[in-house]
Amino acid sequence: MQGFEGPLDLLLHLARNQRVDLARISVLALAEQYLGFVEQARALRLELAADYLVMAAWLAYLKSKLLIPKQQGDDGATGEELVASLQFRLKRLEAMRDAAAALVNRHRLGRDVFPRGMPEMVVVDRASRFSATLYDLLSAYASQRQRQAVSQVQIEKRSVWSLKEARTALVRLMGAVGDWVSLDRFLIDYALSPQERASALASSFAACLELVREGKLEVRQNAPFEPIYMRATRELDEFDEDENA
């Protein structure tokens, strides 16, 4: 019993002794051989492992399944199904043993085959081939040049009118004009760009409101979004005279 790795290994040994394919082996005869083998071992007072006794009991059960017709209401596996399961396990064990034997019998380096003492130097010639078109080359060159190009963005400072400048110009203009005058006319006297005109209009309107608050200027507008008219008061005239003096 020590020469076998387990009960399934013993069954495979007994099946091989029959020299019959495992798919066509007589499982009933195999079970009888196994049970006889176990009985001989017990007669010789050999201690059997529990696995062998379990396999013997299972084979006895399989033998009864094969000999006794199936009873009605028996939901267990049939004898044919148990035989197919046993044949599959035996085939799988046989395949594993054959694969292990094939690995053992392979040539081993240093025992059956030996490496070459001086390996042959292999010279490898490498040739580069490019499949890029002229358009691809130009596109890659342009992308590289664009990454290397340094762009500097300069933002010009806007020319704006300060509130002080607008107030000074407004006082000078209103001192020379005594009647109502439009605020837009005040801007016509200055050559302004469109950007400067918006800044000058905002600063002039703020300066106009400041002079109204001080009582130096009067402002009127006939309707919303209509031109704004302004007129100097006596205080503005006096203030202008003081400035000129």
C-alpha cells in the first residue's frame, strides 16, 4: 500500500493492469478487484488509511447501484452517472501523471544538452525607413518652430481724462460762453479718438455735476437721452476771474 499515493491511484493501477481504455473499462470488475485487494490487505493485518476504506465503501455502494435496478422515488445519482464520474477522475489522474512523466523525461540543460562554449556574435544591421510625406514634414517643422517662438504681448496704456483735467477745461469753456451750451459741444473743441471721447464724456459729466453741487453751474435736460445743456452762474464767473488773476 505504500507504493500508492491514495485510493484513486490504486484504482488507476488496477485499471491499467486490465490493459483496457478507461472509457470502456468494466467498473464493476474494477470495484471487485479493489475490494478484493482491500480484503487481502486486512487479512494480512495491514493498517489501512481511512481514505482506502472510504473508497472501498463507495465502490461497494457503486456495485450495489449497478446490480440492483433503480427504485421508484430514488432521487440519487444513478449507477451510470457514478461510473461516468469515476471514469472522469481516473482520466484526469492519468493525464496529470502522463504530463509529469513527460516533464521528467525532457532533456535537461547540463545533463542531456549543453550550451555552446563561445556564443556566436550576431551582427544586426538596422535600416530606418520613413513613411512621412512632405506635408507631414512641413507640419512637424511648423509645430516645432511654433513651440520655440516667444511671443510678447504688449498692452498699450489707454489715454484717459482725469476729473481734474475735465473740471479745468469745463471752467475755461463756460467762462467764455454765457448762454446755454451742450455738453457735446464741449467735446467737439478737442480732437479726441473714440476711446478718449468716452473717457472725456464721463469725466466731463462728473465734473459738471460737481460744479452744479458747488453752485457754479446750471444743468438742464429736456427729456431722457436728450442732450445735456449747461450754463455758468455768477459764482463761476467770479471763480474764473479769480483763477485768471
